Amino acid sequence: LATTVLDGVMCFSAGGLQPFTGIRQERSLAAMQPRMPSLHLVNSGTGAQATALCVAFTGSLSSLAPSTCLDGGSGGGMTILRSGGGGGDGDEEDDDEAEVAALLKKYNLQMSDLPEGALALPAAKLARFIEAYSNAFNRFLINSWGAWRDKMLADPEFAYKMMVEETVGLGLAMSGTVAARGKDLLNELDFFLTDCAVGAVLNFVLIWLLAPTVRQSAATGAIAQQLSRLPAFVFAEGQYSLAQRAASGLYKGSLFGACGFVGSVGGTSLAYLLFLIRQMADPEAGSSEKRLPNVLANSLGWASFMFVSTNPRYQFVNGIEQVMYKVVPPSVGRVGSLVLRTGNNVVGGATWVMWARYIGLQKKAEAA
């Protein structure tokens, strides 16, 4: 009989030590409320008869040496593994675990309340996830939408970044539209609302496409398997080759371009439909409408802009944020995200005007 201890999880396995891929780690949180040990029977993922009996317990493992190994061979023995060290790293991890315990108490949560996969997160990341999970709307999305949960587990700041894009980013874009329409805004309110809807959908898709995720199921098909091996964005952490990162940039850029094309076709077509409805209701008012852009030309223009401008800008934004959240506290990181994404949207608006003029979609007088 073999025994493995992984920071608060004791596992017994028949037939020697096996890679317990199905075990959910539960970190030792001395500050948490005491509870009775619980038993979990899980598959180790190494065979139909390879099972592990895990005893989850609370308390500190600080009395154990940083690396203790008592191995009796494949037929039995005991192995104790510590993820922390005996020095500064261990103290830092203890601080993170204390923060997790304090957040659980603050939001009146139990470890069992957290969604599947949360307990496998490092303590510092788990603390950020608990903070995000405390929001009622975000908690509803996590518990009811598996894909949203996987995004949040991979990046606890995902919901915040989405909120920034859908408020500040969309607000900046719409303020430009308001300034362009001027006194005709109320008369063109339907067009304005159409722009808002299309912009909100595109912002959501852009953030979603570049956000990392926790893969819960294996990809099927040769192409899907190859794509699943690419990083979520060019600068994502991981052992990726330069070719994989370049392929990720091109792949995500093509997705951005496709989204821009479809969004423009939908938005411009809807604008034409509204224009026709106005003409039917009031022919005289309809004849004074501003000239609408060609659907195909406008859509191709947006597709190319999304590939050559939007894609690289958001790749750099994600890369900077990834580093930023590692070196500064989460609260400072969120302020940095706000500033960074606000600036990105301002640059995006300016570069669209330049791009539209360059490819002939807008004349200088029309863009002004």
C-alpha cells in the first residue's frame, strides 16, 4: 500500500505510487474553521482498477521537512511531497493561504461552495478567483455556464477585463459616434443603437477569443487537435515554440478578421433595412439620409482592419496584463488594465480613421 501526501490530501493507492491525475488538491488552511476529515474515492486515470482513497484534512504541514521521502518500493511505502519550501517561498505561500481563508470567511463561503477545478488553483490565484466569485452575477455565470467558468479558472480577472471593454471601450466608441452624428443623433437614434449592439457583440467576441481557458475535453479531429495546442494569445505563458506563437497570432488574426467581416455585414445590412423602412414611412425624410457605405467594401475594410490593427494591439494588451498581474497587487493591476484598455480603444478609433482613408472607404471630409 502506497501513501502520498500533497499539501492537505492523503492518498492511498493499491499497487504502488501512481500519477493521481484525478485528485483535487486541497491546500492546508490552518485559519479555516475545523472540520472532520472527508473521504473521496477517485480514479487515478491509470487503469480501470487503479483507484485512490484520499483523506482531505486541515492543519499545517509546516512540521514536515521541505522534501521528505520514505519510499518502500513499488509494493508499498510512503512518500511525502511538499509544494512549498522551508524558506521565503513557504512563508509567501502561507500568506497566500491565509488570504484565501480570510476571503472565504469574508464572503461566507466554504471550500465546498467553489466550482469544480477551483481547488487545484495555486493559493494566490485561488484568492483572486474567490474575490471574483463573490460577485453575484459573476457567480451565476460561473455556476451556470461551463465555458465562462473555464475562462475564470484560467484567468480570474477575465470578467473584469470583459466589463472594462463593454463599458469604457464601448463608451469611447459610442462617444465618437455621438460627436460624428451631432444634432442629427435623435433623428438617427435607430442607427446609433444598431452601432451600439454590433460594437458590444464584437467587443465580447474579441475578449473571449484571446482569453485562456481550462480545457475540460480533448479536441477531436486532426485540425482541432493542432489548434488546441496553440497558445491562447501570442505571449501566453507555457512551453510553446516560436512557430506555435506565430501560428496563434495568424489564427487569432483570421478569427478577428472573420468577426469584423460578419459584424460589418450584419450592422451595415441592418442600417440599410432601417433606411428602407424610413423611406417607406416618409419618402421625403428618407431622401435626405446620408449615403450608406457599400456592404461588401465596408465589410472587407473592417475585416482587414481587425487583422492588421486590432489583433496585434490586443495581443500586446494581453501580454502586458499577464506580466502586470504578476508583479503588482490585483487592485493595482485592475487600474492598469483600465488605463491600458482605455488607451487601446482610443488608439483603435484613431487608426480606423486612418485605415479607412487609406483603403478609400472614407474621404477626408467624411471622416472629419
